[in-house]
Amino acid sequence: MDLAALIPLAFVASITPGPNNLMLLASGMNHGARRSIPHLAGVSIGFTFLLFLVALGLGTIFERFAAVELALKIAGSAYLLLLAWRIFNTDTVNAAEGAAKPLTFLEAAAFQWVNPKAWVMGTTATSTLLDTTASVVVAAAALAGAFWAVSLPCIATWLFSGVSATKWVNDPARLRRLNRFLGVLLALTVVLLVA
């Protein structure tokens, strides 16, 4: 595996804004680090598993059947819009019972399957970096593991930036404006990802 190519690709793909990073930023800001760790773990492990399976060949199934790809885009877009709405309507830091809650580990992991950016990242990494001279399983595991090692600190940066932002957004009106901005920004990513 070409680490000189993998590290920059994984870094850029993981640190740039996208649905996962915007949701982690909002979760850290609204729910704190401790309550958002399952969300972070779900994104990290869920994407790593998706990348592993794409490297094993699952991605070709989706590429061959346009209806499956379309269904994936529709489901992912609808879910992103629902999450954008949840963020848009969050008005308090560390929201009380009954208010919006952070994503669970399983919700965040499952989201990777309908996240268009995750699929683009997975297929790009596989098509450009998979070592075809080794066993497919070993090569897929090595690619996914190396990508995970680079991406985890990147996505954690977004979560902890959100946690740090709570000091800045201690004013309820400012928090409401920021959540509305993040909700709209997340909704706009739907347009960019499916266009």
C-alpha cells in the first residue's frame, strides 16, 4: 500500500466539511464530548467497515445496478434532511430530556451506508489505493485500517471544535443562530452531494 498517497487522501477526505463532520460539530456543541463519543465511534467504525466491504467488491454491486444507487441517494438525502432539521431546531446546549439527542453508535454507523460522501471516499480510496498484489481480504483490511488511523483524529477535531464552541455559544440566541446555520449548511450538502 502506498502510504504516501493514502495519508493525504485520507486526511483531505476526512477533514473537509461533509455530513459526518457537520453533525459531529453540532453534536459536540449541543451535547458535549461524553454524550457524543458514541456518535464519533459510529462514524469512525461504520465508515471503516464500509470501506472494507467496498474494497472487497460490494461497491461494484451498487455501480452495476443504477436503481440501487438511486435508492441509496434518495434514502441518504432524506436522512440528511431529517438530521439537518434536528440540528436546525436544537435551541439549548446539552439539551434536556425530550429535546434532540446525539446520534447513537448504531445510528451513526448505519448512516455511512446512505452517506454519499462516504461512498465517494470509499470507492475513490479503493480504486486508487487497493494493493492488488496481496490477498483481497488482507489488502482490504490494510486499506481500511490505515484510512481509519488517519481519519479518526480528523473527525474528532470536528467534535472537539464543537465542544470548544460551547463557550462561545453560551448565549441562547447565538446558539440558536449557529444551529440554524449548521442545519441549513447540512441541508445544502444534500444538493452538492446528489447534484
